[in-house]
Amino acid sequence: MHFDIRRLRFKGKSIEDRKLRNVQPIRGDLYIRMANNSPMDRPSLIAETLKTTGDTKTLPPLYDVQIHGMATLGMVITGIEIIDGVAYAQSWHCRVE
């Protein structure tokens, strides 16, 4: 399903509301699936962005994903993001295009 996706954290720390308004969302196809292999050496529910539009790049996948809130036009999912071998908490606000 296609969403405008905004990251709500940077290296595990929440982005301030005033800065969050200026964060450019990534528009793409959100895919959530169970993967048998993950960097944690066990099965994990993974959220990935596929087929992003424009010149935007895809986001690093989220591992151990949970849906923390859902409404008519969007949802917030949380999980673990791995950047340069370090695991950080991450949340995505996913809004229907």
C-alpha cells in the first residue's frame, strides 16, 4: 500500500515537533512481512519501503515491527532500525497518499 512515510526518530531519539513539520516524507509502497532471517539471527516481522517515487531513497527496514496506532488515513508503526551495525528504536508515521 502506498504511504507518505515520516521518520519520527533520529538514532533512537524523538525528533522535536517543530523540526518534525519540516521533515520531508518519503512516498512509497510499504510492505510488512515475516522474515525467517534477520540481523538478530531469528525470525522477525519486517517493514520495508519499496518502489519509492521521485529521487528519494528507501528507508532502512524496521525489525520486530508493531502497529502502535491506526486511524482512517494512517498509522504509526515502531520497530528496530539498524544503521552501521547499531540498533536504534524507530517509529514511522505512515499516511495514505
